[in-house]
Amino acid sequence: MRLDEPGGAVETAAEPGLPVPRPSDGLLTSGAADKIAELVARAARAPSGLIYFIEGGDRLCLAGAYGLPGLREDAADRPIKGSLAEVVLTGGQPLVVTDLATEPRLPADSPLRAVPGAFLGHPIRDETGEIVGLSCAYDTAPRSWTPEQIAAVAAAAQVSTLVIAEQRARHEVDRQRRFLDTVLDSLHDGVTACDADGRVVLANARMREMWAGERATAAVRDAEAVEGLTDGHGKPIGCGDLPLFRALHGEHLRNEELAFEGRARSTRYYLVDAQPITGPDGRVTGAVQAVQDVTRRRRAERFRTCELRVTTALAEARGIEAAAPRVLEAVVSTLDWAHAELWLVDDAAGVARPAARWSAPGWADDIDTPSELPYGQGLAGRVWQVGKPLWIRDVGRPQSLISQETAATSRLHTALALPVRHGLEPLGVLCVFADTIEDPEDELLALLSGVAALLGQFLDRRLVDDLQRQLARSKNEYLALIGHELRTPLTSISAYTEILGELGPDALATDGPALLEVIDRNTAKLRHIIDELLELSALDTGHAAMTMAPVDLADVVRQSVRRTAEAIDGSPLELTADLPDELMLPGDRRRLQQIVDNLLGNAVKYSPDGGRISVRLTSAGRAAELSVSDTGIGVAPDEREKLFTRLYRSSMVRDRAIPGTGLGLALSRAVVHRHHGTIELSDHEGPGTTVLVRLPLDAR
């Protein structure tokens, strides 16, 4: 605003609530400037007082005013040049004007020459002596200014200097505090400081976020400050063990370990640095600590340990029976969850069965695991169906895929299940359970997906290893067959052919037919062996023709049972059958007939001393189950796994010289596999053997 304009002063600021412009550099607040302007007016016995500050070097900004009516808003910010203020600010000395109309320092064309009035101004300096503004009194009539009044305006300017220095100091303190707060709040670590009495005077945003609620600002002697906290060994700590308290008593701490267990047993881990704060006299005036949340780092380390334990277990185990419990133990202990299960898929039967389970201490007797789960049912069955991980936040809620009874009695909550597969082929399901409610975590899902992948690779690799061992054994047994099963009939054929060549006409007529019958019988035996080998090779390579159509398996079994009953009529064997009226499934009738005939033929062959043969056909879930049991010579336990490999004959069979090629069960297994089924020796009470075949009822 220009002081050489009539009516250019701002209206009175006597009313405290009246807003006035504030200096842009924050030298004085408007309230303080108004009070100083009032002091100027009263001390100079003038009707008006004004406080201005320099803005941008060439303009005046009104900071405070008193006793001037008629405010013009555009007069609050005016150029310095050409005004009375320019005289004061340029000369750096007080300006005393008794009559504006006759003032020689006013420009000749100044409108103030036509307006009566008096002006008294004094420069305002900051603590460094630099002129920063103007303190002035204004009267609407010419008058003289006494030395006391001039001194009063000068004193008001000095007061302004002191107030400016104080407010600048406060402004600088506030600026530094804001700067420090911004720096502290940008840190990833939590920072807390306390005074000499242990009262927390500073806690940055990260600290308040990590230790929510009043814990972050609780005094070091409050019980609330240590609730739920333990040291690195899991031992609860007291107030005297807090790093901030110890630092307050002179200790310097580095990488002090702390852990905090929340209400949902979610444990967080911290590393703390703390040290005392000393004053100029060396006395401790407080303490400060920096808290780093290392939960993710600790979890990553545990995850790496889990992966190492899983890899080691799989590398050292010869089979899934030995590897699975160790894998589940590693998973449960790493996650600090309650229970884990590994389910293996029986594709032919359409069910998943538990292969192993592991529970944390105190949980083993509380968790009931079903003996099997059909495809699409239960947690394992559903994951098998959808082929992707499922995270259930609380299994106790309806539609959680876990029975309400199991969830209630086991006290389980969160469940995570993942498919175990090799490529796209489902092999099993890995399930883990927690006794708390956990939200989905990408890191945890990634870890267990990796464990499931390792299990899939292990299962597939073991299958390949088994096939390689079977191939090597089959090769050796094939060579043995060449040396025995093929050589024996060939020797007979060769010998009898030589005898025929040496017989005379009369002997040839007499003995020739018998010799030719022996040759023909051995030739047929060779042809049968060769045909079975060729057929087995075609089935294994997928080249054998399969005519798939709806087949009544009950009728197929019924026909085989009838033929077998006719064949053993009069022998000491008893044959019973438990068959449904009809059981339809997709298959090759001729091949299925071949399986049943082979199983019944083996039961008869390997029961040379008589006994009982039982045939049973049922449906279980989405699979047909055919069992053929006998009370014959049985199979040694260590030979059960080898029985379905080609050319293998058990030691009991060889000891009793029971004829055969060792190809029948291998052929049966190949046909069953082409029907997407399984064949195995099942548990059998007493002497004898039970062979169980499962075939899917649905087309695959």
C-alpha cells in the first residue's frame, strides 16, 4: 500500500477477529503485529498505527493496523517506490512529517499535498540489523511530534525486532521439528525416544504402525510396554529388560532381539538398537531406540530351511512312504501350523487316499482323517478336481469342504490345499491346517507350491526309477527265459526232429505220430510265449487295438466263472462268486475277458492242493472293484511288488515247478492301465492271495 495516497491506510484492526493480511515470510503473526500497531498509535497519541513488512524487495505488505477506517482491499499490497516508506527504508532513519501538504520530500504531484495530516515512521530491523519493515503513526491533521512520541515509535520498532527474532527462532525450531518428523516418518524402522523420567516423547509413524495402540507411547516403566514381548529365546521380558529402559541407564545396545506375539498367535520379530541421550554436562537426559521389523527376513530364512529339509528328505528317501512324513514335519514346524496331510490320487477308483500325515505335538489324537475322499468331495477331492490351490480362511464355517464335526473336534481353522502333479497329471494333494485364522499370503503360497512341485517330481522320478529297475530285471529275466523257457522246447523240437530223420520206414510208421505230437506241442508253447510277448509289447507302446464300448462287466465275470467252474468240476477246489446283476462301464470286452480268465486261471493253477476261490464284483464310488481270492500257495511279502513285472515268477512257483511264463499278470496290468485302472495285491488273511482290480465307471 502507498502511504502517500489519501485514505490509503487499512481499516482498524481493533477487533481481534478481523482478518488482516500476514507477511509471507512469517516474521510476525497478524495478532502480534496488530498489538504493536496499537502500541505505536497510543504511544504517539495518534489515531492510527501501522506495521508493514517488505515483500519481495519492492513491495509493502501490511502486517498490522490500528485505528484507521475505510479499508481498501487493494491498498494492502503496494509498491515501495514513490511512497513515504521509500524515504524511511532507503535512508534507514526515522521520518518525521508534521504537515504532509508542505513536506518537501513528497513528490510535487503527490495527492497527499492536498490532504492535511502528519506522519511518523521508523524502520524495523531484524536481529542482524537488516531493514525488514516499517513502524509508523498517522494523524489526519498536521501536528508536531514530541521527542517522547518519536522515541515511542522507535521503541515499538525495537519490540518488533525482538518479537521477530523470537518468532523466527520458533519458526526455525518448528521447521527443524517438521523436517525431523518427516525424516523419521519416512524411515522403515521404528524410532522411539524418552525423557529422563522414561516418558516417551517421540514415536515416529513406523513405530506407531508396528506397535499399534498405546504400546508405542507407553512409558518404559508401564506394564503395558512389555505385554506380549519376549527376548530372542522366547522368554517373557520385564520393564527392566526393555532396550529403551536399559539405554536410559547407560547401556549401548546393538541388534537386540525381541519378539511380539499378537492376539492371533501371529508372532513378529524385531532387532533393536538403543543408546542414551546425554546433555552438555554429560548427564543422561533421555534415550532413543531404533526398532527394525525382521519378521519377513526371519520367515524367508525359515522358508529356506524348510526347502532344504524337504529337499534332503526327498533325496534320502527311497519311497514316498519314508519321504512324506519328513516333508510334512518340515512344513508344519516351519509354518508353526497344527497339521499336514499328503493325499495320493487313485485315478481308477476316483478317490484320493491319505499317504501320510503329521501333527504338531498335542494334536495327533484330535484330528480325524478320512480313509478316502471321492473325486470332487472334501478338501483334497475338490483340489484334485479344480487343479489349483484353495485357501480356506476358517474351516469351521459352513461350506468349507471340511465336516463341521471334524472342524469342531480338531480345533482347526485355516486350511491350505495344493495339487501335487507332474506336468498336467494329478498325483496327489498337499493339505496344511492352522489352529488360528490366517489371511492368504503370497509368500506362503509360493513356498508350499514349491514343496508340492518337489513332491510331484519325486513321485514321478520314483516311478521312472521303478520302471528302469523293472526294465533291467525284465532284461535279465528275458535272457533267462531265452535260456530256459525257449531253449527247452527248441531242444525238444530239435531232438525229436533228429530222431525222426534217423528212423527207418517201419519205425517211422510206428513211432512217428507220437514224435510229431511232441514237436507240435513244443511248437505251440513257443508260439504262445512269442504271442504274449508281442501282445504285451503292443499294449505297453499303445499300438494294441482297443475297441472301447459299454460293457457289462458283471456278465463278463459271470461267463469266466462258469467256464472255470466247468474246468475244475470234480477237483478239490471250491469256487464262489458274488456278482451284481449288471455293472456297466466303458471298455474292450475281449481284453476285459482276458483279465478275468487270467486271474481265475492263476487262482486255479496256484492252488494245487485244493482250497477255495472267491470272486467278488462291486462298485465303490465311481469305480468297479473286482477281487479274486484263493487259499493257494500265496506270495512272499518281499515279492509282492515284483509280481506284476513281465517274466517274473515267484520263488514258491519255481520251487513247485508249476508251469508258466510269468507274462499273465504283466499282460493283465497292461490291459488294466489301458482302461485307466489299477491292479494290485490287497491284504489277505491266511494263506493264499487276493488280486484287486479297479476300473473307472466313467469314460476317460
